[in-house]
Amino acid sequence: MTYAADGATRVGYLDGDDVVDLGFDGDMVAFIEAGAPHGTTRRVPGAVLRAPLRPRTIRDFLAFEGHLINAFGRLGREIPGEWYEVPAYYKGLPDTVIGPEEEIPWPAYTDELDHELELAVIIGSQGKDIKAGEALDHVFGYTLWNDMSARDAQRSELPVGMGPGKAKDWDGSNVLGPCIVTSDEIDPGNTWLAVRINGEEWGRDTTANMRYTFADLIAYASEELTLRPGELLGSGTAKGGSGLELDRRLKPGDVIELEAEPVGVLRNRVGPRPIRRD
């Protein structure tokens, strides 16, 4: 995990409720690339969790058919046949990442802000043309991802066929955390995910329902392309993991909680809705 204390942001780990500094001078991506070295450790009272990393790159897939059935129907679209053939993805902006307990900004251009419940894999070692059977050997760990969306902007952009733009891109639109669990601490093929809004559960699903596994996603992304430590690949939204699927909308002040065992709970409050700028 990444924490802030005494004006510095550093890499550490959680020991129960205590934050322990790992004695590494660098950010999480550098830590992963260096092979996760442990220096002299120390407990850090008063530490505040931050986004676990600012990824080198962000790729988001659509691996849950249940989500597509629900969401595409709401968007007035059918699932394209090609989805059953390739695990397509779009790319996001690493500089939009925020972390646990940070306020999620409401962009002025949208009336329909929505959350998305995802699990994301973080690349730990470099590879190119990685075979699915070897893909998990290249994984450092996993974290929760709340991939926020402006649904009205999304409806306007989708017909153009270039993927999401302002539907996904604004400062604070990608929320990661609360920490990273290493690959030996989680079963990525059978992890339960849940989302709550103001304490009410809106959706629950398991990664066992992904049509494409994380190994498949890594293999596809690495075709003729080198993946490097610190790159992030998202599962796509789990079934029931968005308000779009339920015809329910977020409001300013709502508290969003994403949960995955053993990652923990990623909690954020939705910020105020600004006056639209014309």
C-alpha cells in the first residue's frame, strides 16, 4: 500500500490496522519494478492511505457478461458478437487516479454520475507475447477499482465508435485502493465483489463469472507488446456493479463502498454537483 505521513508519500504494508513503512525510497511502481525489496521497517502512527499506485498505464476490459446484458440493454445496445471472440479494452489516464476516502469530483458536464465495481490486476514482471498459462507468473497483485462514469456523456460518445472519452476522463474519475494484495493472498478466479451505496448493497458478484480470466486479459494485452511492472488491467464491471444496471443514480454526498476479500473496502464520498458551465 501507499501512505502519507509527515508530508511524505511512501510505500508500506498493513499489519492489522497498523501501517508499516518498508524502508524503500520510491513510489509503488518503482518498488514493484525493483522486485519489492524490504529495507528497515518501522510502524507509522497517523498514516493516511493513498491510492496504492499511479499505474504506468490503465486498460479496462469487459469480462463480465452479466454486466453487459444489464448495461447494454439500458444503453439501447446489443452485445456485439465480437465480444465473445476477443477481450477488447480501452485505455484510461493514470493521472486521474485518486485513493480511499478522497472525495470523488462531480464533473460539471454530467447529470448522471455512476460507479463501477471492478477488480484490477497489477503487472509485476515484464513480458511480451505472454501465454495465458504463464500470465499469472507476471502478476504482482490485485486492487479494487471504482471506474466512475458520466452516463449521459457515454451515450453521446458511444455511437462514434471510438470508445469512452469524457464519459471516463476527468480529474478523480479513477479510484483505486484501499491497498494491493499480492498474488499469493488471493484467488483471482473466485473472489467475491460487492458494492454498497450509503450502506445499502446494490450489487454482488464473483470473478468466477468472468468470461475472460485475468490470465486471458494479460495474454491478449501482451500480444506483440511488452507489458511492464506497474501496468493496471481491469476486469470490467461485475454484474450489478453499477447504478446503470439498476436504473439508479448517485447523488452528491453519497458514500460508495467497494469490497473484495481480502483487498478490503474502498470507500469514497461523492462531491457536490457544480453549476454547469456553458
